[in-house]
Amino acid sequence: MYVQTEILFPPKSLHQLREAAGPEWQKLVEHVSTLDEAHPESLALTLTIIRLDGCLECETDSFRAMRGCVLCAQQTLKRFRKNEKELLKLYKEALKDVQAYLKTPSAQTIASAAD
């Protein structure tokens, strides 16, 4: 009865968003789906979806959470009012944010602790 709902959009589900936008989006999703979840490009695409979907405000007992993260993201992408170019711009901004964060001392501390 209940769908599996994450707290934030899970990177493992990115491949399910391939058909949600145009050909450039599809290429991006195909490429990122081949990468490790911890790769900056995967993190950036996940961050893009989290920002678009409003995952930080999602309550686990809300209607959209009960539908599941993938359906929520697919619907958000299909309802995106701007063109695909703007969607890809959001991804590039998220990639810059991820790359900037990975250069911070706190990110490097976390990475060294994981090794």
C-alpha cells in the first residue's frame, strides 16, 4: 500500500526522470545515471531535483510524499514552466554549488573520515 519515500530525492532514482523533459535533459540523465552517487555531477543533479521539488519542506505524511519521490519529481519536471535550457541552467548552478562545497574544509574532513 505505501510507497517507499525518502526524506530527500534519492540519487538512485535519477534514471527514472529521463523522459520528464527534452533531449538535452535525457542525455544529462543518461550520463549522470552511469556515475557513482557521490560523483559531483550526480550530487548536482540530485540537488537540482531537491530544489525544484521542494524536498526540504516535504512532510512524510503529505500527499506528495505518499505518492513517492519519483512521481513527485516527474510531475514537477513536467510542470516546469520554463524551457529545457533554463532547467539545464539550474543544473549547472547546482554543479557550481556542489563543486564549491567540496572545496570547503568541512567537506574535506567528511571525505577523509569516509576513507
